[in-house]
Amino acid sequence: MIEAFTVAQVRAAEEPLLARGVPLMERAAFALATVVAQDLRRGARGRTPDGAARPRRVTGRRAVLLVGSGNNGGDALFAGAYLARRGVVVEAVCTSEHPHAEGLAALRRAGGRVIDLAAPAGRAPWSHVVATVLSADVVVDGLVGIGATGALRGVAGDLVGALVAERSRRSPGWSGPGSGPWVVAVDAPSGTGVDDGSVPGPVLRADRTVTVGALKPGLLLPPATHLAGAVTLVDVGLEDVGGAAGPRVRRLERADVARLWPVPGPTDQKYTRGVLGVVAGTPTFPGAAVLAVTAAVRAGAGMVRYRGPDDVAHVVVSARPEAVPAEGRVQAWALGSGIPAAEDRLTAREGGGDGGGGRSADAGQHERIRYALAVACGLLSEDVTGPRVPAVVDAGALSLLPDRCPPSVVLTPHAGELATLLSARGEDVDREGVEAEPLRWARRSHDLTGATVLLKGAATVVVGPDGAWSQADGPAWLATAGAGDVLTGLLGALLAAYGERVVQEPGLAAELAAAAATVHGWAGARANPGGPVAALDVAEALPGVVANLLRRG
């Protein structure tokens, strides 16, 4: 499992080492220089005519360092000195009047050149500086340290804004070697929120981020995670980072997902493998029901019970004859896909009438959802309904939530739906606000509702009582109609397999939600590698993804 820690946690772990005189900057700079040299040697332009990789010489290559006043600038300068001694042509572009003095002296002794943007009298023409940076083989971004907050300001902000604009002008689809310099960020791309992943201003997108001591949350959290490129962690000897508080954000890896995935044994049968009840779709949107049920079946649910109007049930059973369109006990619910929201949340919560949506619009699905939520939240007597079970709450079902839910109830909104849910509970936020700070608002919705929250997006954020996860495993092609319905069925099957454990272990639902998001992303990539996918393709790819996961572990 990948774990990320806040700036305060990392600094607390550094203090005892610094007190003992451990040369943390020297270690970090040497590791940074090593990674940059390796990247220079295996650059894409160093391929043979038949496309095979060919190691390239480091000598004679050009590196430009973007240097501010913080320790990250010092790391970049010392790394530049190491590279210069290996024959790299190194130039440092300094944006501060106070760059790291020892690092600057080391670079100059090694033969590196310095462009001082903080001295207007001696400043080179702006166009020349931009051209110098963008013509390099590699750019090392050390403009600000991990303690910086907000957008880049002053000369550093002007420089990055100019670089981003010029790079976009030259190559709108620029994404790596062959169309511009390879960019390596120190600790985090400058201008991103190190602790929260926010991106309040222009940022030079990195191809690689070399982070020191421990990963920082912004490297895992959207939207900053999409600007970090490949992340390389440098071990400088920090011990017990985070202490009792633990990591701020986690990310599941393949072995973690394999550990969580339920595998039937020789004594299992359909009921012990997990029975999922699905309330999804209306006569207007029957496809959502098909997608959710198909995903649950293909993900390995022991049985899927479909609850909905007869005409939708006929469509579902025609597509998935395994589905059972009848009442009965379930071990989890998947609720809301393809069902309109109740227009009046208060009316819906009080159970008066049809929840504002009109029975003709929801075909009785709101009433079915209210019942399932009452079971999932323990609002009805277990003598009547049986024990409490977990639930996935998506789309229209989000408008029918009771005031408080247990963490075994998992909400799966996109940013717009989460903004609506939060606004109904008195928060002043819109979709753009949620997209700008997804962790903050996912955590706030968890605090307000008690439920586990899975905020869908290019990087999915999950918040539960034991912390937060961020998974970024799907291709951009996965942003397509119906993909969320597939995730609902997939996660529902996973919750049903764990059933009672999810109810008894408050933090388990979040971990399972993160695993489901990961498998969903992998299925999107497998459905049509490198190209567009349809939601049903994603559902049909699930068995192969799960089989491959369990084979490789």
C-alpha cells in the first residue's frame, strides 16, 4: 500500500535526523541527480531505428534548474552540481534573491551557469529565458519547497505561466519526451497543494516527481496527481513518519486489491458468496439497471436480485438471465442508478408522497430505495427486515438519504452530485469547488452524513472513518455514460461478499470501495486499450481483470 504524509508529519520525522547532523539535503540531491541521469540515459529520443531502447550518453546533454529560495531549490542546485561533474551542461534559472547559497556555490564550482531573474538589471530577455528552458533535455523544478501554499507568485509565477503558455502554443498535446524537455519536479510540482492536491494557479506538468523521505498527499490527490507524472520515492532514512496519526492518504496497490478480493472455496454456494439486491433503472432509463446488474454478475456476485418495475425487469432478465426479479433476503443493496432524484429532499426524507419526483417518473423506485435505506441504516426492526446490510447509494438515491448513515453505506456521487448533497445540508459549494478540493469536500460529506463517500473522477477519492484513499487507475476514456452504473454493481457485489463484516468493521467499506474503483479502472483499460470504451464493455471486461488480479496477486 502506498501511503502519503502531510508536510508537518514529514518535518517532524526529519527533526531528530537533522539534530544528529544527518546530511538530508546531500542525500536527497545525490538521489535526485541519479534519477535525472537515468532519465537522460533512457530518453525516448535515444531509440534505435527499429524502436529498441538504447542507452544514451549523459555527457553533453542540457539540464535547466528552476530554482527558488527553499530547500527544494537547494536540492536542485546540489543535484545540478553532481550532473555538471558528469558532463551535463547545467544552467540554473534563479527566481529568488536568496537561493540556497551553498548549493549555488557548488553548482558554480562544478561549471554550471546561472541566470538570475531576481536581478532586473542583469535579466536576460524574457523570450530568451523561456526558449532556454524549453530547449533543454531535462528541466528540474525546484521553485518552491513543500511548505509553500497557494499559487506561485512573483517571478516564479510569471515564469511558469510563460512556460506553460509557450509549451501549449508549440504543442497543444504536449505530454513528454519528443515534443519538449523532460520535466522532473522536486518533492511536488511547484504550485500544487502539497497537503491537499489543489492547483490554484499555473503548474509546469512533471513527467516525474522525485519526492524525498515520504510521499506527500498532493501526489496522490486530484487534481494535482495528474500533474506529477511518475513518482519516485527517495529514502533518506526517516523513521516512523506520521506516528500514531498514520498517513493522510493511502492508495491500494495490486497486492492489496488481491488480498481484499473474495474468492469462493469448495464449500461455498450462491448464498454464501453474497446476494446483492439492485434497485436501479426506470422505464425511461432501463439501461442503467442492465449495466449495474451485469457488472454485479460479472464481478462474481453469488446472486443478483433485481427490484423494479416489471417492464424494466423484463429488459434486465433478457440481458442477464442469471438475475432474479423477485423479493428475498440480500446481503447488500445497490441503489439509485438510472433513477431520478427526488426534487424535494425534505419531502423524500419524511416519506410523504412520491419524493417530489412523481411516481410516473420513478415508477415506484423511490419507495423501494427508502425501504432499502431503512434496512441499511437500521431504521426498521430487525425482527421484520433481518439484520442491517451494507449499501451502495448512487444517482437518484442520494436525494433520499436519511440524516445519518453508518459507514457501511457507501455514497458514490460525481462532483456535481456531491455539491448538491452538500448544499442540501447547508454547505456553500458548487461543482467547481468540489473539483478544486475533492478531499476536503468528500471528508465534509462523510462528517455530515456518517456514510463512506466515494467521489468519482479521473482520480477517485474515498473517505471513511479510518481515513482517505485515492485511486487513479482508469483511462480518460472511462468518462462515459453508464460507467458509474457499472461501478455501482461492481461495488455492490464486493460489499455483498463481505456482508456482515462490513457492518461490524466501520473502516472496511472504504477499503473495499477503493478496491472496486481500482478494478473498475483496470476494466476500463482492458476493454479497449488506448481507445474509447462503452460502459457495457467495461462490465464485460471484469471477469478477465479479476482473474488476472488473482493469478498475479
